[in-house]
Amino acid sequence: MANSWHIGNTTVRTPYRLRDALIALAHSEYHGNLVGKSRESGFARLLHEKGILKAERIDQDDSQDFSDLGRKWRSALAQLGFVIQHLTRGHQKGIDPKYKDFIKEHPDFSGAPYEATPNGINLINANTIPAQQECFLRALVAYRIPSVFETRYKFKQFSPLRHILEILKNFENKKAEPVIKFWEMAILQLTNPENGYDNITNHILKYREERERSDNKKRFDSEMRLKETCGNTTMARTLKDYADLNIRYFKATGLFQSSGKGITISPGKRILVEKFLENEFAVYDDNTYIKKIWTGAALPTDNKETAQTVIRSFVDNIKEFGEEIVLPKLEDKTPQELSIIRHDIEGRLSQIKENKFANKQIGNWEEILCYMLALENPRKKVPFNDEMISIPPGEAPAYFEWVLWRAFLAIDSLTNKPWEARRFKIDQDFLPIAPAPGRGPDLIFEFTDFVLVVEVTLTSSSRQEAAEGEPVRRHVAKIAEQHENTGKRVYGLFIALNIDSNTAETFKSGNWYKPDDSKLPLQIIPIRLDDFSKLFEAGFKAEGLSPNKIRELITECRALSNYDAPEWKRQITNEVERLIKQITKGK
């Protein structure tokens, strides 16, 4: 049975969070000093404190051993060369003995395990998604298995990224759909170039045909995975997790976009892919691999002519959307300047596509509602058309913000841009990468005559008030201060699965005091997600939910804030039900 290969690990499912972890590591006592259980546990606690890692067991008992979590994150960073890998067992700090010869040849590298590498530093400094994707691309172009860092594989060295691109190219040559579907990735993880691309693609095309004829596709996929793993039920189940990981990490390169639950080559990156495949594959010896994975591989766009071609292809793409962009004289630019221009134009193209995405949300309200229902019942899959909607494991906080963003894009009438309304980042498929960073609201929606600040949380019980009470009020106050001279009233909407009475009590206070002790009135109400989703559904079944209805709800609920917190919560639910009846009757 073939070895199943995969990138990342099931603890670190979202590649973009590696940057946050790397920044935390680089500014901590663990940078270059991350060997041993106590330090590994400390690193896990650090990531938890920064909101990068969510682990209930750390909250429950901080004195326990969390070294397994620290090692998982450390391993994911080292696998892609963002930090220096640890090779010598028993070595604690300083230059790893196995790197001494390498360091003599390459004195620019420290050789100290778990210090950030040059490509790691590039990732830290990458402030935009295109720049981060380039770091992941350089890492995965260099990435080889087996290697000096991953010796468990028993086949000839190959590049997983190139392997997947060659398979897609073969699909195109056979006039087949050039997509790798989720269930196909689960099988392709068991293959490598030694299997022959003709054999691999024929095998997958046969799988597609047989699956299409199957009446129970879920069972068919399970049986296929079991067959491919020679009856190993544990490995067959694991293949699904690995498929999810590989798809996420390949997408992080920017070369791919989603196609259902699978991936296909992004049209805007086709030139880059073609140039990459033109180069002959190189097998790396240990020292060559170490240097490549730590610095990041050279890319076709490092060549001035190729970089100019890619930039012009992005400009052509922008023109297809009916917009013009003026380019400087590219021939006079250095490779570094061309890289900045390319990232800027790619960012502009992303904004154009995001505007198109935003305009479509009013027609996608039923899908948005299904995601809300999935958030209300995390263990339950919600049927929508021919698919089942669920929240990816560990990503509920990001998806909570994302679905509310989409909900208000559907409500429409925004005067700020879609990317101005969210503080979380999205990928090329408009999916959330991570929750919004701290020190600010989750979502800010500006309408013609008022502003709505939306904050969401999955936190419950009395911890909810401690975690959200003061920050939410402070965030709303900050936005209210910014609009004191615009004439726009600022409202706050706090949405959670359940509202703790202590949280409601905090929001009952309608005032916030500035540093000069002047009083700023706040208009915030807490509302359960199920109440909001019912209102959202009723509004769109009645041909749309207007921003004024949301403002009416907040105003009416604030008028009832003299009740004790438990009763105020009940009154808010009653007001939602009253508004739903009003909308249903067409008033």
C-alpha cells in the first residue's frame, strides 16, 4: 500500500494562520528556543492568548501539559521552511550540529532550530493576501518529499504541487474537466509520479464514471477509499482529513480556486503555471533542499519578462470587468518594483471581484440562511440544493463573522465598500481566512443615514460578559466618536448563540465616558443568532429586509432596556417576533 502524503496537519488546518503564529513566535522568548515540553506548552499558551489557537483545555486548567499543541504548530511552520527544522535529538539551543557544514557554506543562516528563516521573515512582512500567497507558493515550489526533514516516505523524491498541476494538465489533454474534486484528492494523495500520469488520470476518470452511476455517492466514496487503502479503515478515514488539508494549502499558493469542494487552476494564474511546468523537475540533495525551502524557491515572475506578461494579463482581466487601469512603463522597473506593481494590481482585481460577489448576495440569501442554521447547530449538516452545508472544524468564529457580513451585503444599501465593512480577511473564493483581529469591531456597515457596528461571539456563560462586554461597548463608542460630526447615528448589534444575562446587563447601560469625562450615549442591543436568522428569513421571503427595519428593531429594544436583564432578553425576542409579523403582513 502506498504512503499517503499530506501538507500541514489536522491541528493547523488554515495555512494563513501560520503567519500569525510566526509573528507571535518571532516576538517571544521561544524564538530559536522551542525544544522541550515546557517551552512547547508555553508556545501553545502563547498562541491561545493571542487568539491564534483555540483550546478549551487551556482555559480549563492552565497547569496541564499542552506540548502536543505546541509541537503541531511548530511542525507546520518547519515543514514549509518558515522556521529552521530541528534535526538532532537531545540538542536544545544554538546551532543544530547537523547544520554545521551547511552553515560554513551559507553563513547567512543561523542554524538555530525554530528561528524564522528568510522566507519566514518574508511571510511576517507580507501584509496583503497576494504577498502571503507568494510566500506559500515559494515554499511549495521548493517543497519535496521525501527529504532530509521527512524521511518516512518510501518513493522517489517529488514535488506535491507539481504533481497536482501535472494531473490537471493531463485532464485538459484528455478533454476531461480540469478539476480535482475533494473525493479525488483523497485518492490522489496515495499517488506519485512513479505511478505514471496516464495511469493516474485514467484511474480518476474511471472513478468519476463509476461514481456518476452510483445511487449512493457517499457510500461509494467510502468504499473507494477503503479499497485504495487495502481495507485499512483508519487510513481510509484519515484520507478525508488529508484531502481537506492539501486543498487548503494548495489554495494558499494563489494558483488554484475552488470548484465545488475541489480545486482547479485559477484563470489569472494560468501563465504562471505554464511557465512553472516548462522547467524540468529537479531532485535536490540535502543541502540544496535546505537552502531552497528556507529561502523559498525562485518563481517565473522573478524574471522581468514573465513578470510583465503576468501583470498585463491581470490588466486584461480588469478590462473584461469594464474598468481601466493605467500602467507605468514596465520595462524600466526592477524585479522588486514589478513585484509590488503585480501585487497592487492583483489586489485591485480582487476588489473588483469582491464588488461582483457583494452584488450577488441578495440572490444568495437562502444559502446565507443555511450557514446561519449550521452555526446554530455546529454538529448538524444543513441541506441546500444538492449539497450539505456545514462549518469547517475549528473555523466557526471566522464563519460567524463571514455569514453576518454576507447577510448585510444581501440586505444591501451599504454606502461603504464590502472590504471596508469587514475586518477579517478573505481568500480568492471570498471565504474567511481567520476572524477579525482584536482592538476593533468585527463588522462596520454604513448606510445613508446611520452606521451599524456588528459584533459576534461563540462565547457563552459568564465568560461572555468578561470577554465581550467592555470591548464591544468601547468599539461602538469609538465608531460613534468618529461620526459625531457626520450626523449619522451609530448603533450596535451584538449577536451570539445565547446571550448571558450579565452581558445583557452590561449593554443596558446606554452611556460611555470619554477620557475627558464627557458622556457618549450608546445604542446597543444583544440578540440571539436564531432570532436574527428568523428575522432575516422572514424579511427575504417578503422580498427583502431593509436597513430601516434593523434600526427600528434596535430603537424599540433600547426603549425596553429599563427591564431587568433576563426580562429584557425576553422582550428583545418578543420584538423580533412582532417585527416578523409586521413584515409578513407587508407593513
